Amino acid sequence: MAARASEPLRQPCVYHDAFKVELQVRRPLMPVQLSPEQVGLEMLCLCGQLDLLIRAQMQQFQEQLGQGCSPEEADTFQAQGSEILDQMLQCLEHLPKPMPQLEDYLDLMGLSAMFPRVEVFLIQGSAVDMLEKPPMDEYFFHVAKLNQLLVLSQQLEEDIRHLGSHKYVAHQLSVIYQVVSSFRGIQVFSEIKKDIEANFKQMKQSLVAEDGSRHEPQLSAQYITWILGITQSLTSVVLSLPEELTDDLHQAVTFVSQLLS
């Protein structure tokens, strides 16, 4: 049976290149003008992101070699690297004209010396590790440890003050002890470490519930005061960042200080 046909209600318009719209998914909705100082800070962050991406790729290469496989880049590595480079170029657009070349800007600001892997990536377009470990390699690890120590101390203090049970306090304090022990040659941390070693066993023993007891373990006022003293000391030290804690932050701190001076 023949199908019934009718004239179309509308004819679709023929696509023309003039109607093409360029999408700006990665750009801000509202135009933002960055100062040269803000550009420098943003470039520092972007170099750090790209450096970490390259280091992650190098770690994957090592794992592949350990498994007897030929090193191959992850599918997303080049895409993520290109995206960060594009953000860097967008940052440079905020500088006075003529806009510098990316490599020239990194050299001028000292960022290529801080992140040599990034400089090599710009030149070769691939992930290459350094024969000598750049000083900035310790920066993120050091900051992560400081942040971990701060968060753990604040959490333990909050739990001591507000929880009705202290049964996990010994475990929390032991984790803090491990983080404190990872800092070498820091006098204030060495003193806190010795203080924990001298009192931990007795404190832990005080939390052991008696047979048949239905009460949640509670610390005595003596141990509460002692632990709060430790957490407050650690919080104060991390937030004040004494000179002995800034050795692994020196390059980044110097860069920011010179940028904002």
C-alpha cells in the first residue's frame, strides 16, 4: 500500500560557516583583568600543576618498566598538559602588549629554574625527568604534611571537647605522632614527640574499659588538658610557620615575596 505523503511544514536552513560559534568552555563567563602580580601567582600555580602531571607520568613510566613493558604515555597526558599550557597563554594575555612568549616569560620570572620539567615539556612536548632532583619537588610533600598535621590536630581537639566517647583518641594521637616523626631536625616537634612517648602508654591504659562496664571510655581531666596542650602547640607552630619549617618552601616563598614587593 502506498504511503501517504504531504509537503513538509518547514524546510531546514542550509548551514553556512558564517554561523559558526567558537565555544569558550575554559574561559570565565565574565571578563577578568589580572594584574602582573596576579599573573605571576597564577603562573606559579599552573607550573606546579603541570610539573605534578609530568611527575605522575614519569612514575607510570617507571611502573611500566618494572613490569617489563615499554613506556607509553597515558591517553589523557597530552590533553591535560595542553589544557594547562592553554591556561598559561590565557594568563599572558593580561600582561601589557606586546605579549611575551611563554618560554621567555618563564625564564624572566625564574619559573623555568623552579620547574625544569615544565621547561623541557615546552621544548620537547614530552614527559622527561631530571637527573638532579629540583628543590621544588619537596614543596608539595612538605605542604601536604603540614596540612595533615594541622587537620589531625584540629580534629582531635574537636573530638576531645565534644564527643562523649574517647575510645579512638589513642589511635588519633598515634597518627599525629607518626606525622610529627616524619619531620627531621625540627626542635619543637622533637619536644612534642618526646612528650607523647613519655605519656602515651599511661593515657591509652586509662581508656581500657573494665570488664562488664557499659560506660564509654572517657579521659580524665589531666589527660584532656595534656592532649589539648599538644594539639594547640602543633596548631600554633604550623600556622606561624617558623623559619625551620620553611626550608622546603624557600623557592616558592621567595618567588611570591619578590613578586609582591
